[in-house]
Amino acid sequence: MIELSFSKYEGAGNDFIVVDDRASFFPSGDADLISRLCDRRFGVGADGVLLLQNDLQADARMRIFNSDGSEAEGCGNGVRCFVRFLEDLGIDRAVHRVAVGEKILSAEMVDGQVRVEMGAVSGWDSHWIDGQEVHFVDSGVPHAVCFVPDVGAVPLHEIGPILRSHPLFGPRGANVNVAAAGQNFVRVRTFERGVEGETQACGTGATAVAVIGARVYGWDSPVRICYPGGDLEIHFDGSFSRIWMAGPARKVFDGKGLF
């Protein structure tokens, strides 16, 4: 058991337990503890856990753990919540440099939202799977994207588990997104690995959908991505070497408990 002080944050409905771990006390290898914390009936309830740690090259390091206890490569909505957490701690900078995995991302507060430079994407690919064209890109996390007429008509709880572990995406698998373009916006739903279900929003998923749509259909920057939990805006340059995501992030509550 561990006595833990934490904060709960959400960005477009994607929610996180955020812990100040600069003293390196959190047992990050305890997947069972992380799962208990994220359990929505017996714990705090969240899509994942974010740890604030020290870093020699950046202002801070963010480590991300999915609700199943596995460590994630990245998380766009998580970065926004993390930066809001830094600001709430009194760590006020014009530009925050946050180490996430092997990347250092720049983020800033703009008009009450958090704007994050996501870095370049990689691994562009496309496949036909069971009659559906599936696009792939790594936007910090591997993502498969299917463009469909109506995202609401897609049984994502059925196709998500199948596509996320398809052999074409290798041993890591991929998050699964369905997207439908509307007038000046794109509706998206995302099934996330590690959560093993649909989340209210996904920042790296929004990034993947926007850049694939720009490359395949010629969408112009910025692209407004509409999730069930809220809207995100993706900006990019012509070569997709610089990509920015902007969206909301807010504290829900602070807490303390024995877990």
C-alpha cells in the first residue's frame, strides 16, 4: 500500500491522474497499482497516470502509463494536462520543454488552451484489410486510421480490438481511429491500446488523422478534430515536419488516498 497525493486532470474528456514524482518515490513498475488507481469503480478513475519527473535536458519529464499499467510512448492530451499541472504548481514559463520518451516537446499557454509542438510523424503506410483502406502513421504513438461515411455507425468496440493487434502493425500494435470529414471539421473516434477501449479524445490520434487527411485528401491546415469529449485543432507545415496541437486542459480535483 502507498499513501499518494495526486491531481486529476482532463483534456477534451481524456482524463489522467497526475503525480509529482520529482522525488522518485512512485513505484512505476507496479502495474497492479496503476490499474487500481485508474479503476473507475474501485480507484480514482482515469485513462492513465502521468508522472512529473526531473530531466537533465528538458524542464521536466513526463512518463505516461496506460490504465492497464503499461508504459506508453506518448500522449498528446496527456502533455496538455501535464503542462497545465506545471502551471498550477507555479512552474510558469513562456515555453515549457517537456521530455516525453525520446522527444522533447515544446508547449505554451495560448488563449487559455495549451498548444503543443508534436514533432514530426513517421512510418507512413496504407493497407487494405477486409475491404477497408487502413492508413498508418506514428505520431508519437502508432495509429491506424480508417475514413468512413459515419463514425457513429462504426462498431468500434468490435473492430478496435481486432485492428489494434493486426499482424501488419507489428508487435506494438496500433491505436485505431475512425474519421469522417464534415464542413470545416472532422469527426473522430479512437480505440486506444493500453486502455483497451474507446476514449473521449486522443491527441496523437487527432494528429494522425489530420496529417493523413492532408496527405491523402489535401486538407489544409489547421484541421479541427471533433471528439465526443471536445475539439482539438491541428496545425502543420507543408512537409509535416512541424505539427502543433491545441486544445483544452483543466484540473478536476486534487486528492490523497491509500492505495
